Amino acid sequence: MELKTKEVLKRLGDLEREIEYIKRDLLHVVEQPRRKASLFGCIPGGDVTEGAVEEAKKELFRELGDL
């Protein structure tokens, strides 16, 4: 009987450890932002004007507000 108890306790320990790993993985998934805060790709190619930079900033910060 004692052998079965030790086996069950070992299995419970393994399951507890696995649950902790799953929790940690889920926390990392939740904490990662959906999108990087960057102006890269917000400004069309060619001449970059002050107006284009301001428009890109508005677009970037509008999307950050959705987080």
C-alpha cells in the first residue's frame, strides 16, 4: 500500500509542476502586446514630410488606444 501512495504523491507532484508551467506560458501569452509600438511601416515610401510623420504618429497612437 505504501508503494502506491508514493507513486500517487509523485504523480501529483508531476501534475502540479505541469500546471505551473502551463500557468507561466499563459501569462506570457497574455502579457505580450498584440503589436509593437513603432512608426515603421506607417509612413509611405518616398519623401517623408513633417505632415507624414504627424499622420503616422496619430495612426500609431490611435491603435495603441485599442490595447
